[in-house]
Amino acid sequence: MPLITEDLVLLDLGTTDRASTTRALAERLHAAGRVTDVEAFLSDVAAREAQMPTGLEGGIGIPHARSAAVAEPSLAFARSDDGVDWGAPDGPARLIFLIAAPDGAGGEHMKILAALARRLVHQSFKDSLATAADPAAVVKLITEEVIDR
């Protein structure tokens, strides 16, 4: 199963806070059969966020967790015009990536996180995500620039 698919991409995020944004993405993972229990997964993500916020400079949020509620390693993406406070020192996140890894998956989600972080230092990658016309363009970009590298 691909790490990200079009149904895991939300381009017109209507939420304004971390919890509702994470829930919106987690519900997409659940609808796709990748998360078996939304509440358990959200609890694991919140526990990870409590350790240290996952906002990065440049308008990025990367909540992530390993969880027994995750059936398949997955990446969900949301884009926000208004931004969501993810704890980054330079302000709200406009590009949000939710990484879900099965409990006991070893460092799988850390590999995804590292690959994503390497691409996010490039303004051209962020600009392409910010202006992608549709979910298919986002999936293609992430697949080519993060997953297949």
C-alpha cells in the first residue's frame, strides 16, 4: 500500500487548532482503513506532542506517533491558508504532515520523518506543496521527492 494516497490529502483545511487538525487527518486515515481506532491513535499523537511540539520553522507541522491503532504506515497531509499553531518559534504551520506508524514498526516513522525533513529545507518543495492544484499533485510530489528518493 502506498504511504500516501489522494484520499489522505486535505487542501482546504477548515480547522484552526492542533487537536482538530490532527483529528481531521486521523479520520481520513481511519476512513482509508489505515487506523483502526481514531481515539487511541489521537491519544498516542497527543502523548508524543506533549514531549515536544513538532512544529518546524518555515510553516511546517509534523505530528507523528507509533501506535497499536495504526494498521499500515501512512502519511496524511493538510494545507492551511490561515495556519495552525504547532509550536514553531516563527509562527503557525501552513503545511501539516501526520505520520502514522504501527507500534513495533521500529524506526519506520523516523525514516519517513527524516526524509521529509530533508526535503522541507528546500523552499521549492514547500512552494510546490503550497500551490499544488489538487491532491493528485501533492501525492505525486511527495512520492517523487520524499518516498522514492
